[in-house]
Amino acid sequence: MMDFTECYADTVSRVAAVARSGHWRHLRRLIQRGCSVEQRDNRGWCPLHESAAAGRTQCVRDILSAIAAAGSARHCRAYVNSLTHEGESACFLAAQLGHLSVLRLLLKAHADIDQQTNDGSCPLFAAVDAGHAEVVELLVSEGAAVNGTHTASCWTCLHQAVYKGHSEIVRILVGVCDLEALDDHRITPVFVAAQYGRPVCLRILIDAGANVNVQVSDLATPLLIACQEGHGSCVDLLLDHGADPNVSCSNDWPQLPVHAAAQFGHVGVLRRLIAVTDRVCDRGDAMVSPLYVAVVNDQIQSVKVLLGEGFSPDAQDCRRLDLRSPLQAAINQSGKPYSESVKLLIADGANIGEETWTSALATDDSELLQLILEHRRFPRPEASSADGSSPPRDGRATLKQQEVRELLCAALTHVSFSACWLPVLLKTGLEPSLLLQPHMLERWNSAVLNFLLEFVNWSTLSVPLKLILDQRRAEKSWDPRPQFGT
């Protein structure tokens, strides 16, 4: 029961103020004059809390002696374990602040070694969090509960020691704690070490036998999270001690650690993962190439590394993720001017399909079309090889016949933009006769039609095409240039 008979300027009694300052002789005189050591302030603190928090060993000893002399053993134990309004005991405060000699006195006086505060902490957790290795060692040797959970996310002392990087404390705890303790997301201390880049702690855990291939609630592994965060030393440790780089780490799609490295642009980690990852992820039907995540997240260096290491610029069709090809993903992701990823993929030989041609032709801007044709050339009939492609010239690859066919399909569909794309195609070598289709001749406006016919030998036109031109001339929907008559 609180004693409000005195009013104190700093809210504490004279005994508490003296106990806090460490003036033990003054404290003894106050006790001898009958001043109470049990008075509490507006925080619920009594002189024992003050002296314990301040590390005043002699004051703690005198207060405990006064209580022992004045009351029963039961009363003494209750006093030693009295709590502040925050639920802090003197034992907790001493452990939190690293006062080893005070803690020994309190434990000898039967302090509750596992008393929890209002927020679920305890003396051991507080000492771990603050990095007081000697205090931790004492509490463990005195039988403190080492596997309790003390945070909203259910972390144990070992989780916290690893998170804080207190490797000396981790060495103490691995011999007595559950190495596979799970928090509310099924995260173990090994996962924490990998996530926060604690290689020394990680090695201690591994040497103690912790599982490096544990999967948390979303199936992420320590290796995946280390790759995501770019902790190269942790990645090396995990791989060197049996971490599997080919375990799927997501319920939604076959995500591997190599994807995380590519997504976040950790190039050194990416190179290490490429060397140990099964290449089925590159083209396998049920897989997703890491090139996709590099492109979608605009990680140019990751794209360069993957292409340089031989990953296909075409990858696989991932309709389940609404991804048809890395090139189309790069085009859809890119603004204008087009991203470096688009240029890299085209330069590396990515297939130019109808969807890409549509992106290039269904616009009044020829930037993408010109970009494609900077790296590709149209095949010439006289130089065609058995597979329908011509030998490369001037460093440009030759478009495959299938790519040309898909270009023509896109052109037929997007005649309304032909004033933009037709000059580019003809001036870069497309055989003009390929565009002499009835659909086009019927729909082109006079200026565009005249432009095409400048490239055409009229004597080669088929009768049906000549009939279309004659009909348009008669209808006055086409105004031929004078020289066309000769």
C-alpha cells in the first residue's frame, strides 16, 4: 500500500533517492531512523528498484538486510519480487542494465528468475537484448527458462541474440536452447541470421547442428532470404553447409533463391547461385526463368549477368503469371525511351513474335521498330539458307522467316499506322512485294500507297492487284503520281 504522507520534489522518497545515488552510509542512517524502504513512487518503483537499476550493490545489500530483519521470509520474497507499474522487477532491471553483482544478491534473496514484465520480457531476454554476456551466463547457470517466448512475434532469447548479432551470447545459448524454435511465422534462429546478415552467428548455429533448409510459413528458406537481402557471406555459408538452391520457396510460383538475387540486383550473389542452380528453371515448362524477375524489376545488371551466363532471352511462356516472353515483359514494363533491358534482349537474339511486332507497329512512334531493326536485318531471297535465315552481316542477326511472317500479320492488322512504320520497313530492306496484299491496297490512303508503289516494279503486279488500283483510281480514292503511268 502506498504511503502518501510525504511529498517529494522528484517524486521519489528520500530513501529511494539515496539508494539511487549510492550513498550507502546515508541510506543506513535513514533506515536506522525508521524510514521505510517499501515506499513507492508514481511509477511503482521502490528503493530496491532504484538501487538495482543504478547498480548500487551495497545499497541493495542494505535494503535486503533491512527487509529481512523487519519481516518474515515470505514478506522478504514478496518485496524482492515486487513489480513496477510496467511489471519490472529489481531482478529484471539489474539484468537489463548488466549489473552482475546486484543480480547475484537478488537471486540469493530468491528473486524470481523468470518473472515476466507487462510486455512479456524477462530478465534473461533483457540481458540478451542488451548484450550482457556475463549476465546471460549467470542466469542460464541459475536455471532461467531459455526457450520461452518474449515478443509479440513469439521470439525466444536465441532469436533475439542472433537478431542483435551478439555472437558471444549465441555461443552460450546454443548449448541449452532449442535451435529450431519457431516464431509465429515459423521462423527459426538460422533464418534470422540469414535475413539480417549475421554470418558469425549463422556459423555458430550451423556448427551446433541447426537445419539450414528449414522453410517458414510462406516456404521461404534461409538461402532465399539471404539472397534477397544480398548477404553474400551468409549465402556462401549456407551453400557450403548443404543449403539446397533448388527448393521451391513459394506457394504461388516456383520461386528459387536465384530469383531473389536477380530481383534485387545482388550481382555477386546471383553469380554464385547461377553456378549451383538447376538450369531447368531457364526453359522448363513448369518453371519461371530468373530473367523474368530481373526484367520486371528493371535490374539491368541482373539481366546482363543472366544473358552473359547463357540464360535464354526467350525463356518459357509463363501465362500463369501473365508473362509471354522476357522481351514482351520488358516492353510492357518500359516507358519511353525503351529500357536497357529491351535493348539487351533484342541484341541477345530474343525472338520477335507477333505480340512484339504489334507493340512496334500499333503506334505512331517508330522508336521500338527502329530499335529492333538496329539489331536485325531482313533476309534476302538470294542469300537464304536451308533454315530460312541469311548469314549475319554488319553485326546484325537476320530475322527468321517465321519472324517476318509474324511481322506481316501485325502489319495487316495495323494498316492505320502504316504512315509511321512503312517508311522504316522499306528503308531497312523489307521486300516491298511482301506488302502487296489486297487488304493493304484497299485500305491505304493515297500518300501511303504512293510511297509503297515507288518501290515496286508495276510489271510484276498480279492482275487482281492491278484491278484494285484501277478501281481506286476510278473512285478517286487514289491519286497516282504522274510517273506511275510510264
